[in-house]
Amino acid sequence: MGKVILTGDRPTGKLHIGHYIGSLSRRVLLQNAGDYDHMLVFMADVQALTDNADNPEKVRQNIIEVALDYLAAGLDPEKCIIFVQSQIPELAELTTYLMNLVSVSRVQRNPTVKTEIKMRNFEANIPLGFFCYPVSQAADIALFKSTTVPVGDDQEPMIELTREIVRRFNNTYGEVLVEPNVLLPENQSARRLPGTDGKEKMSKSLGNCIYLSDSADEVWQKVRSMYTDPTHINLNDPGHVEGNAVFTYLDAFSTDADFAEFLPEYQNLDELKAHYTKGGLGDMKCKKFLNQVLNKFLEPMRQRRHEFEQDIPEIYNILKKGTEQAREIGAQTMDEVRRAMRIDYFNDSELIRQQAERFKAK
């Protein structure tokens, strides 16, 4: 199949600017570069159900929200395949086979799994589906013979586990699956955007997100209450930009052109940081500038999202077509997998002939 890139999101809520910085913006660039034979972007609803099994409606409702965010951000169904994970039964089949090639202890040692188990308070009672999701993820990657998987630093152990499983499959049954390579973010600001409260992770469950679909008023309400520097009490106090969420966001989003348009007394972010660090610059002025920067950035996406919202049936049609394309690719891989595993009983004419001869000889 050549070069194949695979990436996706759990549909548990609308996407936020952390998603955009961390993955969406790069997906659009990769899509438009045209360097891959196939680019697949999927909604991992099966994985979302591993810790939302008692609330499937949450996942169901957010399929369309994520699809709208994808399209508003610039993903083009003419250039990439957008599909829904649960609608590809071949993924479940391959997951079952790959489970036989990895031990429970190996999954338990995965640091990403350990972190997520702790984060969800699953230490005492881990759902089996959640525990096995690394194997499901390996199947997602392997089914489409993905050569490249864009991930953050925290997901590298998951891809290494996928590589191990793929190697085990190929060593056991023959060279069928492809070991993927990791594509990490290009800069530090893209690796982790903190929440508006200054906490390390922007998370829907923590309520510290700015969503791609937020209105201008909603953005301002969130920016106005953002965490800055707790020691910067008075205007003339020296401030700290390290760990200051406002400046972390400005690192990620502001440009020199934004300064020329909204804050011309500074040429660039370095000058703003220098003034804040020296003292004499208030937090509110910085927040007002960040608000202008973010709303300038988000407004084109809001407009595109509004246009897509006018024809929701067509959005589902896009997902259906993309899922059919993905399933066609996956079906070809599964034909090879079954043949390699020697479980293609009804398509193996030589097996049938040999068995017929064996029983005739009795």
C-alpha cells in the first residue's frame, strides 16, 4: 500500500484548542502535503466505550461534534479518509487474534496504561475492555498497514507495544503486517497545552478547555479567569512566564502580525515577556491580547462549522463513505491475515483437495 498515516480521537466531547495544537493542525498540513498514499483519520468510539460503557449516548452524540470539528479545522474528505472505528468489524476480528500474541504482564508494564488506569480510578476494578485497549489500538494501526502514526510523547509506549505485536505476528505467521513509525510533534508547545487553570493537561473532565466551537464571549470568559503567576500581585511586581498559562498559549498561537494588529507597542512575544518579567505589565492586558489572538484564530473555524451544521445528513454521509473506504482497505489486510494464520478454510482449495485425498486413502 505504500506510505499510510493513521490518526484519530476518542469521541467523548467537542475538540479543544489543545487538540488543534497537538494534532489537528499537523494533520491538515500532512493532508495537504500529499506525501502519503492514504491518510486515515478515525473516531475511536470503541475505545471511548471502554470507560463509557454505561453511557453510550455520550459517545453517540459526540460523533457528529467531532466530525464537525474535523471539517471546520480543515480536514478534507477528498484528501483523507474519515471513518468510525466501530463500523469496521475487521478491527474487532484482528484485535482478537492479536490478543494471543501479548501477555497480561506486558500490557501491565506499559506506562501509558498505568497512568490512564490511575487517572480513571480503575486500580481496584479495571474493565477488561479498557485493559485490552492497547491491543485494540495495535489492531487499528496494523489493519491499515499504517507506516506512520502521529502521537504525543505520552503515547510512544503504546506504539512500541504495537511494533512488538506486529513483529510477533510476522515472525509467527509470515510477513503480513507493517511496523509503524512514530511521528512526534515538531515543537514543545505542540506537545502539551495546559488547561486554563494551569494544570498540566487540558481535559474535558477537568472543565479547563477552550473548545474550537466556543463563541467569542465564551473564549473571553475563559481567558479572563486563566491562571497566570500567583506571585504577580501588583502591576510593578516582576512576573514569571514559566508555568504561566497565558504565556504558554501565546507561545502556541501568537504571531508578530498579531502584535502589529492588536498590541503595536511590542514587536513580538519576546518583548512582551521581557516587560512582564521586569514588572510594570498587568495580567489583564496580556489576557486581553490573548483573547484577541484566540478569537482571530478561531473565527474562520466557527464560520466553517456553522456552514457544515446546515446539512447534518451530509456529514453522516461523509462518515459513511469514509468508513466504507476504510473497510475495503481493512478487508484486504484481513484476507492476508487469515491466509497467513491458515484459517481461510473455505478459500483454500489446496487444503480441500488434500483433505479429500486423505480421506479417500482410508
